Amino acid sequence: MGRKKEKISDRKNTEIEIVEDFSDDFSEQNEEKAMSEEKISVTVSTEKTNKRVDSFLSEKTDLTRSRIQQLIKDGNVSVNNKSVKSSYKVEENDRIEIIIPEAEKVEIIAENIDINIIYEDKDIAVINKKAGMVVHPAHGNYSRTLVNAILYHIKDLSGINGEIRPGIVHRLDKDTSGLIVVAKNDKAHIKLAEMFQKKEVKKTYLAILKGKLNRESGRLETQIGRDADDRKKMSVLKENDKGKKAITNYNVILSNELFTLVKVYIETGRTHQIRVHMKYLGYPILGDQVYGRKDSEKRQMLHAYKLEFLHPVTEKPMKFIGEIPEDFKNALKNTKLEVDLSSLEE
């Protein structure tokens, strides 16, 4: 456990000072926030006046507006050392402080939710996650998650760090379908986390892109970090010291004048990495309403269809193929990208 202190300055000259406790995590993609009090201080240097403080802070931090409103209601937000209401209008040189209390430990309940476990032994399980399911309980999603389902369906979890729970070493976005491997005990969890950190786990995805990609393959190596204008989104950053290295490789499987089906292999696991890189390339993923425009699909057509690694305990080579979901198959049909799906398993 340590402490870090950083200053962030954006183009609007708003200085944000963040003081927080932090702890290291094996997976860079999935750093969990420390269970401790966090303090965020914001000094408004030059900013438009008459903007509500809740709206202003939601733009300048990773907190949602509703979360900020609750913090204000609980007396955890002050302006110039005075409590304010959400309707307060910020002014130049205001010093805003946010205290985020230590997160409450929420008991994770086993829930009888249907999941597709495609492989299981005494050390690991591999699941083909359906789109629309959050992987791990978090603020706003304490139930109906993959972890809730695993606790119900897998009965021989021996514990992670002294708790009976699955070891999550990598995650998928809520609306991304596909394969995820979980550890059932400490030994497997530690080894898997190490393997992900050393890039010894190969993750391959399928994605339907908007537009015709006029190249057979490519490699993107950039820095990815929080978007300067929308802190809830990620983006490619030009400054090498501002983000984290992200490497994405892709191969075109089939294309027409309007759409392209690609196979994507990532060497790093940054938040929203494939979605951000495809937008950066100029070919956003079909159905991605965050990094592209709204279209006919209800979710991003991104599927984690293959996982390859050495078993964390037996060291036996493992290879898993996640069956492509019906909505993805329908999208292939609707975009006239029909392909022999069995050929994709090669």
C-alpha cells in the first residue's frame, strides 16, 4: 500500500489535484480502487461561470453526476471550505474539495443466473460470457454479474486471498461477448495474473467494422488514456507520458463496400482498447454507440472468441473457442459478411 499525488491540467486550465491510496494489481487493465478514503481537490483557474458544480465535477473527474450529487448530499463536497448544493454555480478561483469515503464491503451473493461454462477443472474455469452481463460487482452493479453466477454454479472454489470467490484476472466490457478465464484457487490465480502480465495469454477477438478496410492487416501501437473532454471515455493520446502503451494487431477476414470483418489480437489489455483503436483507425465497431454513431445494432459487435495459454498448474497447452452468439451471426448476415464460421477456428 502506498500513496500517490498527481496534478492534471487540461486545456481549460482547470487544475485537479488527486490524493489517493493505491495498491498494485497484477492486471494493469483491471486495477481495482483501494478500499480507502480518497480526496480530490479542484481549483478553477479560468472556467465559464454559472455552471452547476455537479455538472462541472462530472466533466473534470471520473465520477458520474449522480455519484457527485450523492456526495454533495452527504456533505462530502465543499467549495472554499463551505458546503454547497448541487445547484451551486462555479466561479473562477473556486477551490472545490471532494471526499470519497471508504467503500463499503458488499457481500457478493450467489445467484442462479444462466452462464455457459465451456471448460472446468479443479483450478480454472473458462466461460463464454454473453453480452449485457457485467463481469464483477461494482458501484451500481452489485448483482446479476458474472461473479454472482459463478458463485452459484461452481461449487469447489477454494478461495482467493482467504475469501470464497473466483479469481478474476481479466475482464470484458459489459456489451462485449466471449471468453473469460477465472481462477478457482490462490495458486491458479497468482500464476494466471503473472501470465497476463507477461503477455503469455493470447486473446483473439472478432469485430465487425463500419467501412471497407483497404488493407489486409495492420498493427497499432499507441498510448491510451482518459479522454480530455469526456473522462468516462478513453482515447489515443499523442503525449507518450500521458497514457499507457496499447498494441493491437488485426487481420481482415472479409469485407465489402460498407463493412469489414476482422480478427483482432491484442498484446495489451487497456480499457476499451479495441474499440478505441478501431475508432482511431477510422473504422468504428458496428453497434458501438460510445466510440461511433448510433446504428441498427444494440451493442458493439465485438466477440472474444479465442483464448490460448498454458494451464497455470499443469502447464498443459490450452486452446478455447467461444461460440459466436446469435446477434453477432445476425449482424454478419445483415451486413452481407456471411462467412464459414468453422474456418475462423483455425
